Amino acid sequence: MQTIRYRHRLLTLAALAALSGAAFAQAPSPTAGKDALKEPQVRALLTEKGYTNIDDLDFEDGQWETDATSANGDRVDVRINPASGDIVAEKLVSNLSENDVKAKLAAAGYSKVHDVDFDDGVWKAEAERADGNDVEIHLAANTGEIIHVEND
């Protein structure tokens, strides 16, 4: 009887830990909004980094997205992290592998990870949260940091 209670408590704690991690990935911290880059700052940052013809700047999937011309003249899709200002162009090569992404998601409490793909400078994967809900997860190209989670 005591073993069953212990297992129940352990499973409850594990589920809460996984859910809090997913919630953290979805919701910005209370101070993130204060320090998040605004549209004029994003345009200035891109210009400073050599991008021109910045079109269709929108905030989607937890980050700024735009089409722009890179310093070498290529037309690229660009994503900007609103907190750090990190710029990721679609032609970026990631130093992570598909297995690295799966391992990071497993460590974050996700299971049944599948459809892992590197697209537009972002890792995307589908997985199941501890509560059984299916989600699509976006991860930073080189760090594997979870930048966006949405219900699938």
C-alpha cells in the first residue's frame, strides 16, 4: 500500500515537473516582455547586421520572422529571438543532429518524439507531453533551446 502511494506521488511530481517545463517553454517570464525587442529595434538590428529589403516583419511562433536580403545579396527567411536578439537565417547549418534534438526533448520530459526536421533555420519536432497531449516543438538551431511549443 505504501509503495503504491509512493509511486503515485512520484508520478505526480514527474508530471508536474514536465508540465512546468512545457509551460515555461510556452509562456515568457514576467520580465521577458519588458526586455523583448520591439519591431523598430528588430529592423535596426537587422540593418546593423547587413540585411536590407526587410519585408513582412511579423511576430510568429514566439519569434520575429521576416524576408530580407542578406549582406551577400541572397534573399532569405530570417528569424530573430525577441529576448536575445539572435538572428537565424534559413540557410543556417545546425551543429545539432536529429538524435541530439530527440535527446534534448526526452530530457525535457517529452516522449514519442517524431517528425524531427530542420527547416528555415529552426528544428521542429512533434512529441507527446507528460499529460498525453501532442505538441509541435520548435528548437533553436545550435543550442537546442525550446523556443516555442504549440498543441498539435
